[in-house]
Amino acid sequence: MNAPRILVADDTQTIVAYLKELLTKNGFDVITSYDGEEALEKVKQENPDIAILDLKMPKLDGLETLKKIRHFDASLPVIILTGFASLSEAVEAVKWGISDCLSKPINEKKLLESINKALTFKFKKTVIPYENYNIEFLPKIMGESPAIKNIYELIKKVSAHNITVLIRGESGTGKEIIARAIHYNSDRFNKPLVSVDCSALPESLVESELFGYEKGAFTGADKQKIGKFELANGGTIFLDEIGNLPLTTQVKLLRVLQEREIVRLGGNNPIKVDVRVITATNTNLEEGLKKATFREDLYHRLSEFTIFLPSLKERKEDIPFLMELFLKEFNQEFNKKVMGFTPRVKELLCKYSWPGNVRELRNVVKSSILVAEDFIEFKHLPLNIQVAVDERKQARPGDKLREIIKKTTEEIERKMILQALKETNWNQLKASKLLGINPKTLYRKLKEYNISKETLC
């Protein structure tokens, strides 16, 4: 599932930069604008999940922007930022349906709580029932096999109880989706859900990210920082790839679970936190116990309830369901009308072992739709997948398979970039968003593949 997209609109560049950094660090996809007219256009074009509007902006102020948004989108959550002088306008904004009104200077904790509350309300309105029980998002993206229905039942049983949950499964199977389902079906659903990828944090920064720090705690700590546990207070924290947590941090995490309190780096005062902990791993934690890289006492505290998420090859009956789901998703995203898959493609994709699991299947459908017209044919599949699934084109023993895959991947990547540029009228920023890559990466690829406007002619 894609990260929630937030539009930030403020005419002060420093505030926009600050909010973008804050929200990106907390797992959101952020788009920005500096005036009301631009914000209005981005709401129409980018389809954000929530908008944060400053009341005082040029061209269109926040209130007028809100009114115009309501003419074509009555349900978009909007948070207003205001100073004391614009209190009367803030009162008027309430009449036009806002989620919250926050005063400047911005309180990070209140802002994140407001965002999570607004998104929770929005998502809760679109839950899909499974046997009279609301499992948020799961029936839409996980499947309908017996193995997945068993997962639904486990979520129903564990959500209502405040115990730690360990989710185990291969990379790409959807462990974060399970964590979200547990949170949004618990009595903490209207409190923050904070996700942390432990494998993405340098060892030197893990503790400051999780527990925060006081001003002056170390060189460069020029102000106090609130950690992820404090941000998640009252809600849930999801620690992905928990097996990567350093031993020193494991000791502190165990203390949090036992004492329900944290201490910021450089601080002395314990801070009480009420946080449910959900963790996930794709590694063998038992091996970590044997090698003494993972604490046994922490292992037992984290695995009070364990959910094993099967790989896609273990539930191949879900593949056709997921193919159709992703077809619908990317037809809508790319404004295309691809009608389906040819019988040969369906057969080959259902036989494929999918080492990258659901994430790999989703990416294959996404790239294929970009280059397909009426139906996804074999030629539209990424060429490395063609090599892997087509028995008639299996590489002979003497073939240099790595070179084949590299060359074919580059060919399909070049086609996808050209297609995205065509659809966005050579707007590189929009094209990069369409492709899901950084604008700098797109610029490098244009040079690498020698793509220019003339290439499109």
C-alpha cells in the first residue's frame, strides 16, 4: 500500500521545508505549494489524502482555497494553520468542514496526532467487511485463499487485546499491512500509528529516533527531539525488521516493554508512554538467539502472539485475484483502460514462483500496464520476467543470464520513462511521481538512455 499523500500549502518556504522533512520522516508522501491557486490545482491533479493549508497565502488565501476545494471534494480532510490574528477566519473555516485548526508555531506532536486522526476517520469510512468484521484494507489487497482467511481470523482475535505481536514472513508479503489492520481494528484506531524500519536506521541514530533526545545531548543536538515512542503515545508503534536492532537498543526496548517508560538521550527523567508494540521480521530470529545477536528475553516479550504470513508461492490461488486488483489500481492511476491479461500471460504468471512475493507481482502489473494498450500480452511483461517464465525462451547453459536480464531490464525501463513523459507532456516532476522515483533519478536516467524531447517525436 502506498504511503498516505499529504499536500502542504504555505507561502513561507522555511515552513514548507520544515513540514516536508517532518512528515517525510514519519512515512508520508509530501507534495508542496506556496499559494492557494497552486494548492487547488495540486488537489485536483495529485489527489492527496489530506491537505494542510495556511490561512494567509497569496493569490487565494486558505479560506478561499478551502471553499473551492469543497465545490468538487466534500470529503478531503483539511487541516488549517493559523496565527492569532486570523482567528475569525479560522472560525469561518470550521463551517466549511475542516478536520482541525492548529496555531503557529507548530506543535509537532499535535500536528501528527491531528493527521493520524483525520486519516483514520477517512480510512474507517472505506473499510470492507469480512464476515461482518471490519478488516481495514485486507480484502482489497491480500487475497481470498484459506491461508489469508486464517490470517483475518487471527487479526480478529488479537486486535482487541493489548499484547505485543510479532509478524513473520518473507520480504514483500505485506507485513506492514497486517500491522495496520491490527491497529485500525483495535480500540487505539483513533490514535497514532508510527512505523519504523529498523533496517534503514544507522546504528548511531537508532536510539535517538526511537526515544528522542534533549537539547545538548550530543554535538549538533541544538533542540529537543521527540522520539517515535512518544509520537505513538496512546497508539501503536510498528518496528519493521526488528532483527536488525542493535543489542544496546534491544536492552532499552526491553525496558520500555517492562516499565512502559522511555528516557530521552541526554535526559534523566523517565517519561511514561502507553504504546502497543507490533514488530515484524523476515529473518530467522532463532538463529540470532544462537549467535547471541538477539536477546532471548526480548524475543519472548515480542512474540506474545505470532502471525506467520505465507509467501505468494504458498497461496498461488490468490495470484489471479491480485492481478485483477492491481490492474484496476493502475488503470485508475495511469488513466488507462487496459481490459485484462491474455490467457498465456495469466497461465505463465500463475506458474511463476514470485520470489519477491506480492510486491514483485504488483510491480510487474504496474510496468506492464504502462506499455500495454487493450490487453497485457507477453511482450508487455518486463523482459527479465519474460526470461524467467517463458519455457520456450529459457536461457541455454552457455548464455550469460545476468547480461540478458540487465539488457532487457534497461529496455523496459526506457519504455516506461518514455511513456510517462508522453503522458505528462514532458513534465519531469510529474513523470517522476508517475514512475515512483526521485526527480534526480529520472534526470540521471534521461542522460543514461539519451532521452530528449526529440526522442518523443
